[in-house]
Amino acid sequence: MKILFILIGFLSLILGIIGIFLPVLPTVPFLLLASWCFAKGSKKFHLWFESTSIYKNHLESFEKEKSMTTSSKIKILFITTAMLLFVIFKYDILPMRITIIVLLIVKYYYFLRVVKTKESLKENKKENVY
């Protein structure tokens, strides 16, 4: 069973890396799944994953503090909203349009109300200079 968790962890990691460059795939959910699978499968792989720059850049603050920086939120919301709006205007299928609009509402609610906003390191450095 541990091997299965490790395999799913690596598959999720690969999909998460692809999601960094291809906005159709969500990065954070795949990296969260990879982290959880590595934790279940092997302490060694979990510690390795937590030491990677992919984990530190995309997941560490979200997993530990359930928060994201304002710039991360804006990037995610902008890219995904643009993709979903493209589909809404490209295809004239009412049930699909309704589903996408509901998805957008849920996504904005989640990012603006549930996920806390934290200051970026750059903002912290600016405040500490004065």
C-alpha cells in the first residue's frame, strides 16, 4: 500500500509541475495530494518533498498556515478566470455556462473568504526598513 501512495504522490507531483506552466491544470491541489501521499507512503519521500523549491514556493504557506500571499491569489484568480471566461464565450451551451458561473462564484468565495491572506516576504522587508 505504501508503494501505491508513493506512486500516486509522484504522479500528482508531475501533474502539479505541469500545472505551473499549463494553467488548465491546478497546481496546488495536485501538490497537496502529492504531499499527503508522500506522508502516508514514506517519511523519507515526504521530507524530501518538503525540502524542494516547488513545495516551498507553491505549497508551504498554504499547507502550514492555510494562507496565500495577495500576489499568489491574484495570479491564480486571474489565470483561471480568464480560461473559464474564454470557455463561456466560446461555447453556447447553457448548462455548461451555468456550471462555470457557479464554479467561478465558489472559487472567488473560497479564495476571498476561506483562504487567509498573508503578507509576502517583500512586503515584510519594506515594513522592516522604516
